[in-house]
Amino acid sequence: MYSLAGYGEMIADDVRMSAYRDALRRAIRPGCVVIDLGAGAGIMACLAVRFGASRVYAIEPSDAIGVAREIAQANGLAERIRFIQDTSDHVELPERADILVSDLRGVLPPYTGHFAAIGDARRRLLKVGGKIIPALDTIWAAAVEAPELYERQIKSWRDGEFNLAPGRWRMANIWSKARVRPEQLLTDACLWATVDYRTVIEPAVRGSLTLGARRGGLAHGLALWFDAELLDEIGFSNAPDHPEAIYGHAFFPFPEPTLLSPGDVLAITIRADFVESDYLWSWDTAIHQPDGTEVKSFRQSEFHHLPLSAAKLRTRASSFTPTLNREGEIDGVVLSLFGTGQTLGDIAKDLATTFPDEFGDWKTALDRVARLSAIYGA
């Protein structure tokens, strides 16, 4: 979920907005129907109306939808926009749309439930043959010499009074948002994966690539970025040698800086596996000299970033028989009272009476009840 400040930064990004504006201008015909999926502050919806759409369905689960409504009203565009605060998989529309526009990416296109949301909207809410903006993203990778990025990631884990190697190793198993300059690339960029939004179903993204060192230097990790094709060759590049965009680049560190010589070859496998509600990234690297001799190899994964205790692992096993802990009991009581005709205040008073050790008075309990209502209430 993006913040309101984040939406403002996205609107101010000329690289992004110029491309989306051109794509919408070309795609929209008078009278067409548009879905703005993940509308945020509603700028795409407003552009769609301005370019001639007869109706726009702006779908956004966060409270930013209120800001979108206010912006549309301030610009005299609200009459043709229907604002829907919900996730798209819960939305039914009275008609199918001609155009589906979205930007649900994070630093990289695999981000939360992005692909599933677009796939569902494409199947249920878009006309057959309707246009999807963006059409596809291509994701690129290169080995980089980036001491400042590496230092930023592990600087707190230098040995001093104690050996902190375990902390350094775990920090090397998580990627971060960064900005890489062209002169930091030690290899040519190579395509890792293509995401075609016109057909995407599977949330996992996996691929292997081979990078050849074009100059010598100390490799600190991999940089990943994407290029976007929005519509009919309209798009933008987020590559290091292009104007900076809001997305930034992804820096995947190596466990240790590794010296590369010209002609060395890096065999890379990168996986983005969708687990529960987000992506788990893994990256394996094997470095070979030109004659094929392996110099080093690394196997890294966000799974190793923080250790899971035996107790936590036990609760994830298929053989585990769960019972409710105290927090679960409290939430269970609250949820059982939803739909009974009681107000939130009434439920809070019941909760304070049932769990006096946890809540000093009903007003304290009301915070808990209201939070659950915001998630599960209808």
C-alpha cells in the first residue's frame, strides 16, 4: 500500500507521467469506458476523462480514494468518475471496460498481489480485445561495483568487540532500493524476465541469465531495473543511463565483494516466489573464469534474512493443531459480535467486561474493535 506522500511523488515523476499521459491520449476514444486499477490519488482517472472517456471506474482500497474524489471535484471531472473503495477482486461493474490502466509496481514489477489483481480484472472487467496499460515490463540485471550501497547495507555489522559475521550474512540476504550509475556496471545488462500483462496469470517470476564482465572491478552485487511498454511502443526505461524515475533500482548484494576480471562469467538464477501476501526473492550466483574454472558461488534468499525459531516453524507445519492464544480469543469475541446488530460502542463495552485485565475501560477496548471493523466490517 502506498502512502499519500508516495502518490504525490509518483504524480511529480515526469518520466512516468509523460509516458502514461501519451498512452492514455492515444488509447482513449470518445465514449469509451476506462478502469483505473489502484487509482491512488486519481490522476489517471482524471486524465482519462480529459481525453474523452465517458465513464471511469477508479478502484482503490486505501483512503487515498477520498483525495482522488476531491481532486476530481476540484477539476470539474467527478461527474464521469465512479470512485470505488475496495480491492478489485471484490468489485462487480455494470459493464466491461475498453481500457484497463494501472501502475501497481514497487521498485520492480513483482510486488504484493499486483499480477493477480491485473489478471482478475482482465478476465472479469475488461472487454475481449480491450487495451491494457501497461502492456508489458522487461526486467534487466547487471553486476555492479557499488561500495557505497554495500557499505550502507552492512555498515552496522562490522566486527569490533564481537564477531558479527552472522549479522553481515543475514543482511546480505535482503535486497534494497538504490540508484545505480552507468559507470558502476561491470557487465552488460541482460534480460532476466518479461511480464506480459495481457496474459500474466502465474505470480512467480523466475529466470536465469549469463553476465560477462566487460571490465575488471570489485563486484558488490546485482542491480535490477525494468523497462515499460505501455501501449504501441509508448513507454519508458528505468535503466541507469536514462533519466531517474521514482521506482529506483533494486540492489541485490553478494555475501562478500568479489573481484572480477575482464572475460569472467557470472551464471545467475533469480526467483521471485509469491508467498502468502508478498514476494520472497532468491538469487544464486556462480562466477567462472574464461576457461570455465569456478571462482566462487553464492546461494542467497530473503528466507535467510531473519531466522525462524523452532516454535514458529512448528506452527507452520501441516501437522500442527492450532488453538487460539489470548490475542486470538479477543479478536474472536469481537468478530463473533459483528452482524448481531450491536454498535461498535456496545461491542467495546462487552469486550471490556469479558477481558478486564486487557482493557481498563470500554473506550480503550473501542480502539481494538474499531481496528477490526476497518478490516472486516461492511
